[in-house]
Amino acid sequence: MADSFSFLVRPPTYVEGHRMVLLGAIVFAGASVWAALQRRSLHTIISMALPAVVVGGLAIQMPDSILQNVVGLALIPIALAMMLLEIQAPGPTDPAYVAPSR
């Protein structure tokens, strides 16, 4: 409801909230780059990059839209779940890691 009337008067915390959304997108982009540098699985890298690209892109293109919040409600938990799954999985730096044969 508040977004419906934001064209009349913007709340005093609007700018800070928008910055927090963009900061969250930058954090997810950094996590995706970090996962790529750690040679994590491709689906983990993509699932961490999606909130950065989609939510951050929507925040820049349509700052008054609720669409970024709705999409974030789906993509951010998926990315966090993939992070938790990858933390538990052995990686190339783990002594117990066995490289897959090709």
C-alpha cells in the first residue's frame, strides 16, 4: 500500500532501503564470484548470482515496484539453501575430496 502512494510523498527511509537492496545484490554477486574462485558447482554459482542480477536489476530499473520483493522472496532462500548445501559438500581444498573422473 505504501508503494502505491510513493509518487505523492516518499518516506524518509526510502533511500536507505533502496541502498540496502542494492547492497544485498552486491553481496550476492560477491558470494557468486567467491564460489567460482573456490571452484564450486555451477548450479551453486548460478543460484547465488540470480538474486544479484534479478533483484538488483529490478531495483535499478523499477525502484518503486514490488516485483523485486516478490522475486527476492523466491530467489534469496534458494541461494541460501545452495550455500548451506555447498558448505557441507567436500570441495577441491578438502583432503577427503576425490576428483570426479572424466
